[in-house]
Amino acid sequence: MSVLPQWRLADPARGNAVVAPDERLPWPQTTAMGLQHVIAMFGATVLAPILMGFDPNVAILMSGIGTLIFFFIVGGQVPSYLGSSFAFIGVVLAATGYAGSGPNANLPVALGGIVVCGLVVAAIGLLVNAVGTRWIESLMPPVVTGAVVAVIGLNLAQVPIKNMAPTPFDAWMQAVTFVCVGLVAVATRGMLQRLLILVGLVLAALVYALLTNGLGLGKPIDLAPLAAAAWFGLPSFATPVFKLDAILLIAPVAVILVAENLGHIKAVSAMTGRDLDRFMGRAFLGDGVATIVSGSVGGTGVTTYAENIGVMAATRIYSTAAFVVAALFAIVLGFSPKFGVLIQTIPLAVMGGVSIVVFGLIAVAGARIWVENKVDFSDNLNLIVAGVTLILGTGDYTLRLGGFTLGGIGTATFGAIGLHALLRAARRR
């Protein structure tokens, strides 16, 4: 396998057909697709470091570098963007005692745990490369992977609904936004339809500006921070400090990163009709190495991004070339406070409306795994596993063991795996 794939130019005569990972659109369109992926991941990639007291510009920069690391390790065969993982938030807060505002004074301690977590993920990747994926496939058949992928979208649903619409006007603007995206999705053709998330966002932002800046109906868009921000500047790098108590809290997040990567591989395989399981070990290794590099300079732990699954599902473009472009955009953003402020100028309600669409598409991608693998829901085993998993994840069922907290996506993932294994063993007996 070559380090870089030889992308074939997609046949324009195919119209809106699937663009495979080893294909690409013309470079101007590929660049637009990359920008759309950046916008889809930007909100969450910035939000996670802010909640943990990290520098958002470092997080953006390392998400771009991490995506390139992942790209090279999988040989450019797996379409994926690596962004800040929300799985680290609870354990980082517990390990550092962060109060919730300003820089995290104990950031180096958290970075040490993140680096060790990356080492564990990388080690699992090497193990999978050595012994294969059969043991993982046995643990996570289609009924489990479909439920886990769906849960990622359902668990995140509360973020835009509860946190991104503080006023009734904002709630209405969320509705305007997802209607705009829907209209672009069904009423346009060609590249405009492929860019439904980006175009819908722009349309909704223009409506928002008209209603607020023009008619005074809500909080207006403030462009003053954008004018004051510098074009270029170095983010605030930091170095890790290794303390055993913090490592014991943070390193177990590795199992969640593995589950997220596994769900990503299965979802993309189902959507593209290609078996990407042979890249599973490389994907784990890529995520592990990217997390090590990110934590070594002050960035968050990174993982495959659910938001980008939603964009791919909507556009049917799985070209890895778009993710290289997205990574380069992110690196530029990391060194440019002005570009970062520009994206953050997008109204919260508009980002919330886009998030509703993207998270919904993720949930549907999980259901698609069930349909395409013909999961039999007349079988009580499948019915119980899927039903319990969906409720655990959607309800954000949380378990605590000492200082370690396992949130909804984690409990749903391990609950699905454990429940399926238990019920299957009981059936055999």
C-alpha cells in the first residue's frame, strides 16, 4: 500500500452517486467539501477544550495534525476526521479539579494522562494488526455496532436542544436552520446539494442577521471581535506531567476511543459498501498516535468525529481527499485567531440547528447498519440488546467507580457488548 492513495477522479456522469474513499471530485469541489467538514466539527472541537480549560487554538491545530497522522497510518483508505473527544471531559475535570472558567492551572497533569491513554490505544491497534479483528467482530456484530452508532447521535441530541437555544427566538432559529438545510437537500441538485450543510448554514446565518441586526428581534451578530483578532499568532502550547493518580483516571478512556473508532469503521463500511475492517488496527494505531502527539503539546485527546459521519451520510462523498483539505484548513485556523473568531461568530442557534441535522443523520446511519446487515428483530436477543443500548445512550446512563465516570456513550457501548455476550452465552446453554 502506498503512503498516499491514487485518487481517481469521480465520473461526473454519475451525478449524485457515492464518491468512494479512493475517488475525488475536482479540487475546487473537494476544497469546498473539506471546508464543510471543518465547519461540522468546529463547534464540538472548540467546545471540549473550553470545558476543560485547554487552549481552543491548540485543539484545532492538533485536530488537523492528528487527522493527517491518521490519514498516513491508514494509507488514506479510511475517511475520517479526528477532533477533540468529549470522553475526556469528566476524567480531566476530576483529575485537575478545574473550576470551569479560564485556563486550567493543572493542565500538564491532564496531558500526562492523555498521552498514556494514547499509548494504550496505539498498543491495542498493534495487537489487532497482529491477531486480526475476528475477536472484535465477535464482540460487536451488526446489532451491536448499529446500536452504538445510533446512540452516538441520540446521546448528542441533548446538546443542541438543551444548550444551544437559550431563548425562544433561538429555538425558532434552530428550526429555521434545519429547514434551510432540508430545503437545500431536496430542492437543489449537483454540488449545491452536496454542500447542503454549508449552504444551509450560510442561508440560516443570513436570515439570523436580518432578524437581529436588521430588525432587532434577538442577539445581533457582533463583528467587533473579528475585526480586533490578529491574522496570525501562536497558540499556547504546554508540556505533560506524569502523575499516577491522574493517569489511572484518564487512561481508561482508551476503551471508549477504541469503541468510537470501531463504530466509525463499521458505519463508513456500511455507507460505502466497502469492507474496511482490515484497516481497523491501523485506525486504532492512528488515533493512538494522534492522541499522543496532541497531548504532548497541550491538546486534547482526539477521536474519530461523529459529526463528519453525518456530513458523509448526507453528501455521499467519502473521498479521503476532502479530509486532507479539512485537516489543512484546521491547521491554518490553529495559527490564526481571526479565522477562529470568524467561525465562532456563527450564531449559537444556527450551529444548534445544524447540529440537530448532523446528529440525526448519525442516528440514522446506525439504523442503516441494521437494515443492510438484515438484523432480525424478531429475535429476542437482538431486540433486547438494541432496545437497552438505545435507552442507555439516549438517557445518558452514567456509572461511577471511584473517580472514574463512564457516561452514556460509554455505558451504552460496553452495555451492548456485555449484554450481547451474556445473552448469547445463555442461549447456547
